[in-house]
Amino acid sequence: MDEGSPRASNSLRNVAPYSKLCLSLREAVIRELISGVEGDRDEIMRVSDRIRGMIGFLAMRKRMTFDHVAGVDAGGHRLPLLSRFFGVLSALVYMLPKGLRFFTEPDVITFPHTVSSEKFKGILSVRREAKLYETAVRFVERFGDRVELMLVDGPLAFSGWLRRVGRREDRELLFDNVNRFLRVCEEGGIPVAGVVKRASARFLIYHLGLHEETRLPDSFLLLHCMRSGERTEVFSPMAAVERVTGSSSFMNMLEYPVYSFYARFSRSWLNPPVRVDMPSFSLELVDEIADYCYATSYTSGIPLAIVRADEEVRVTKRFMAEVYMEALSKVARTYGTPSLAAPVWGEGSWMTSS
């Protein structure tokens, strides 16, 4: 096609505004990111040096201190229906070394559109965590005599995010399930650890009294002062939060005190330090748990049992689209039209594509 042809001119007119918008977005993102890094750099170095001078990092060893370890994770998916909010939750336990998989019946949660989208997302988040612990309880009740360590993908020391999400009944269900899980594990002599891989809390900063010197989260700062194979000493998140804020209401809802340490299981800066939460009855095995997690964090800085549970519980968008298409066919056959299960505007393309 000649550049001077009408078709070429029209094509360029259609593309040019989009290209200019992309260029503008690129410049804005790079400018603000560099500006943020420049502003944080001195603070990162200063506070990281303070942290390293205030606490003694402990060296971990790669030891297979447990033979039979179970990881548990949960997942959630939404179908963007025009008629109502629709979500489905599932959880799965994966046990090493034989690859035993255990899961419970998925939960389907629906709400009318009179509830805000953010509210529904919050409800799903809390109920997903509750589903995780419900599944873990049932696993321990059935297979507890075979497992030596339970690793949970998620926290036992809950931060203030719970105040902003879900409903009171959802939060109560979550804590009831967590307490049941911890009780059956203590009764069975099974140590427990929760691995928080996307830690954004500031528990350690509170513990060290550095909260007025920085607003950066623990994990980000530790990335710049902790070496691979190191961990912090154990500390109490609840005591740290109470000392700074005067309250730790959600942590008080647990029947067992929870303690934490941060550990760096990977050399890569793409895998920052994680937080490991432990109930009081597991503290006597803190070295064994830390060393096992370090030994089995092969590629992603996360213990293998949790990696495998995450892989097994994860369901692709394509699979959900296939399920939706099957449901649409049944709706059409039963009621004469698929529109009774129509998606919201703009979502039909992926939900109905093959």
C-alpha cells in the first residue's frame, strides 16, 4: 500500500492517537517510578543499616527435617454475570513426598448487584481464607496420623486489612476455622507454619520501634539488608502492634499466641523475604521448620509443599470459560434462551470464546 493512499492515511489517523497515548503513559510511568526510587533510596539504605545493627540475623541450614509435609492453599474465581455477583471458592492440600491431594466441596457464593463490587470482592477474600482452614481441618482429621508438618499459604498473624473487608459473619467464620485448625494440630502433635509470600505488613518495623522513621514495609526493607539463607529471630506481631497502635483486636481472636520470623529463602531480588507465622505450640521446632522451608524453596523462594498446593488449586480462565459455556448450553436447552445467564458488557468475548 502506498503511503499517500487514502487507506494509508486513514490507518495512520486511527493509530496515531493510540500511539501518542501509549507514549504518554510510558513517560508517566517511567518518570514516576524513577522519582519514587530516588526518593526512597536514601531511606532504604539508612533504615536497612539500622535494622542490621539492631537484630542479629540467624543462618539457616538446608536440612530435610521432616519427611511428610502438607501444604494447603485456596483459590477463588468470579463469573461476571449480569444478573448477580457469582463467585466460587476451593481449597486443596498437597502432601509430600507421595503427592496425596485432598480437597473439599467448592463453595459457591452469590450476591445481588445491590452490594458493591468492592464489598463482594472483600467477602470472597475472607471466605477464601475461611475455606482454606476448613479444608485443612478436615485433612488433619482424616490424615493427621500421616503428616509431620502443616504449611499454610497465608498468615496466622492477621493485619488490619480484615477491618476493611467482608462482613462480621465472614470474619467470625474465618477465626472459628483458624482456631479449629490450630486445636486439631496441637492435639495431634502436628507443628504448623503460615508462609506469607506477599508480606506487606510492618510488624518488624513496629517491633524495632522504627515506625516513625519509615513507611516502607518489612519485606521490602529486609530485601536490602538480609542475605539468602538468613532469618530474623522470632518476635510477637501482636505485642508489636499493641505497643504502637494500642490495639490488636483481630490477633486476640485467636486462641493461641502467634509468633513470626522473616526469612530469605532465595538469592533472587524477585523473591523477597517471606514472613513465617507460627502458633506458640510450634515454637520448639522453629529451627527445624525454618531449615526445612529453606531446603525445599528450590526456585521461587517458597517451600515446595505450598508451591505444589498453589499449582493444584489454581484453575485457568480458559477452564472457567468452558464451564460457563457448558452452563449456557444447559440454560438455553432448559429455558429457551441463554440470555438468562448473560455476562456483563465486555465480558462475553472471553467467556464465550473457544
